[in-house]
Amino acid sequence: MPIVETTSIFKTYRSGVFKRVTVPALVDVSLSVDSGEIFGLLGPNGAGKTTFIKILLSIVHPTTGGATILGETLGSLKIKEKIGYLPENHRYPQFLTGYQTLHFFGGLSGLTGPALRDRALSLLDLVGLSEWKKVKIKRYSKGMLQRLGLAQALLNDPEILFLDEPTDGVDPVGRKEIRDLLKDLRKQGKTIFLNSHLLSEVEAISDRVAILNKGKVLKVGTVSEITSRALEYELRLDKTVSESLKSLILPHTTSLKVEGTSLIVGVKDQEALNTIIDRVRSEGIHLAGLQERKSTLEESFIELIQAKGQA
């Protein structure tokens, strides 16, 4: 059974002087997240990612639709005990140290005495902040603050973590540290649901990805499934591509582009590719190179948005 499952969630806001204008934030969002996976919700700013997470956390209520987490309906106290949350742009009192921050929030989570002290210290060690535990937060870098936020989200030893833009504004070294930490948490059996507009980060860490834009889910799958496309090859030639050559090979392609002296062809199967190569050679043109082209997540993301008329 999925650890998170949503069914046809709609969220609409009203705007304008008399609140007569409806603005859709989420449109028929149905997703499921399996136990022990890192699930990435990817989309540009304003896509509805944060609204979706807030609905799952019962901070915001959906207009229609529903969801379950760990088999319980939204709002259940049983869920809240098993969830960790790192919001976007979280803030801590600057006069506290890293240890004092975790000690304070751990107390709010119900931890006391030696158990609270040990939990705070072990989490500081887990996120690589042991040497900074007595340093005031005002001296922490953005990456350190994000790692401290992850430690806070883990205080109650949750089964599932919701992370909103966990690497936003973090330098490359800090992003790698956070990625490595999330991978370690997955090995420990944690389920991680993360929002991000940073495609490379999602591609590097997620087991599955959903692409959200303007409140709508465009596609869900593994990164390889998201980036899969019809067979596409680059044929590097030793001559400029003529109109006659294009006419010869066009019937055997699903797509055709010219980039300098290269042909970018989409084909339905290997036989069609072989036919195109034969046509090229029949024109007395030497084939200097042949390479299969694969999409990056960024390319697939842009193609999906444009194909759906969402740009």
C-alpha cells in the first residue's frame, strides 16, 4: 500500500475586491508515494508544489478531493507523530546555538531529559554539525541552516519527511552534502517527499518524479521514464545537408532536424535507421559518426510543458 496517496485534489483560491475571481492552485492532482522511496515533485515557481505539501500536512485544506498518509486520512494525530517537515525559508532565533535549537524543538516534540539531549547530539552528528553545536545560528551558512532544518525535521524519528526546496540557495558543495544525507536516510528506511524547482537536484536523487505546472500533473515516473523518447539519433556527415537528401530520408523519420552538417532523426525502429543510413550513402555522403541522443530531465521538462501548452 502506498505510504502517501492523493485522489483528485483540487484547490481554488478567490481573489479580487469582492472575491469573485477564482484562481486554481491545484487541478485534479492524484499521486502515490511508495514506502522507502525518494519522490520528487518538480515544477517552476508558482506551480503549486508548496500548496500541495501544505495540504498533505493539513496546513491548508483542499477544495475537493482527499488523501491518506500511512493509511490514515489527513488531519489524524497518528499521522502528525510520524511526519517530519522542513519548510521553505525556515527561520530560527539567531541567538540560539545549533544544540539549543534542537533542544527547544525536541522539547516541543515531547522529548525530555537524557533522551532529548542524546537525540539532539546524535542528529547534529548525523547532519555534520557536531563541531558547530555550540556556535550561534547567526554564524551558520545557508547550507548549514538547511542541514540543521533537516535535523529538526528528524527529531521525532518520522517515517516520512516532507522537504520544501531543501537545496534552494545552497552552494554546490552544500547541495551535495544534503543529497548524500537524504540518500543515507533512504537507506535507513525513511520515505522522502521533496519539492524543488532545481531539475538537476531532483534528477540526481529521486527514485520517481512528478512534473507539476500550473497546478496540473503532467507526468509521473522514474527519471528514465520521464526522459524516454522515441528513438533519436545524430548522424554526423562530411557535407552540408541538401534539400534532396532531406526529401529522400523524410519518409523514414518521425522527426527531422538539421544542425550544421548533422542530421537529427527520430525513427520508429532500427530498420528505419538503417534505411536512412543507406539513403545518405547513396548520395555519396560519408557518415562521420552516429550517436543515439538521450534527453536530460531539463529537456524533457521543457518539452512536456510546451507540448501541453503550459508555457
